[in-house]
Amino acid sequence: MEGFKNPIRLATSTADGLVWTLQRNCSVTPAQLGICFGSLCLLSLVVGLFFWLQGAVLVLPFAALELLALGVAFLIHARHAADRERISVRGGELVVEVERAGRVERSEFVRDWVRIEADRRRGLVEVTGGGRSVRVGRFLRTDLHPLLARELRQAVSGAQVSLANARVE
């Protein structure tokens, strides 16, 4: 791997080509979130029931209302926890898949006609070609956007690249 000036650092090497998977950094799994929410529900309902039995009947309905609001917030978080962007370069095409709230938008570009630029105004990387445009890099630190743009340009151009820190799938 010596002799390569610009190694690919953000990609994963597959049998088909290179893949960049950019996703949210979620520190809590859905199962852990469910356990946390269940524990909060149990504790809040026990306290509300205790006060109900003591004669403070409004505590339990307000506890239930609080849990409903918290449940809605957890649900919104869970819908977007798996959001990701997957960019792959294989054969003669570049494929961008953007998943938001469980919905996947797929855009395919011909390698020879694609243009990749770091959009400094919005802080994302713009992939343009064939009359379509997709912005990627939402889940990547802004200081790494120029690196992502350079790596994508390098992979699309067909230049010989070194996979410095790439994982092999």
C-alpha cells in the first residue's frame, strides 16, 4: 500500500467496490430505551398510585399525561435513530441511499457524469449528475466533509486508491 498519496479512510471495501456508511451516533439501543421507559413508567405509576390512595387523586392522571408525553418523545427519537446515508461506488455507477424515518431514497448516478463538491454554504457534500442532486454528510463531522468529497471524487474517477483504515466486509 505504499506509493499512494491519498488513502481512502472513511470507506469499507466490499467485493463489489467501495461503500461509505454514514449514520447517527446512537449511544442507547432501542432495547435499552424500552427498558428505561418501562422503568420510568413503573416508578411514576407506583408514585401516582400511592398518592391516589392517600387522597391526592390528580397526581395519577398527571403522571399518566407525563408518561404519554415522554412516550411520544421516545417514539420520535426511535424513528430517527436508524437514519443513515450509504454511498457505494461499484462498476460504472455511484449509488446514494438516504434513509430517514424508515423511508429510503435511492439515487443512482453514472460514474462518468457525476460531480462531487463540498457545499460550504450548507456544510454538506453535494453529488450531482443526470439532472439530479443529493446532499450527503449529515452524520459526519463538518471538518470531514472535504475528506469525504475528495474520497468520493477519487473513487469515481477510477484512480488507484489505498484503503488505509478501511474495513473489509
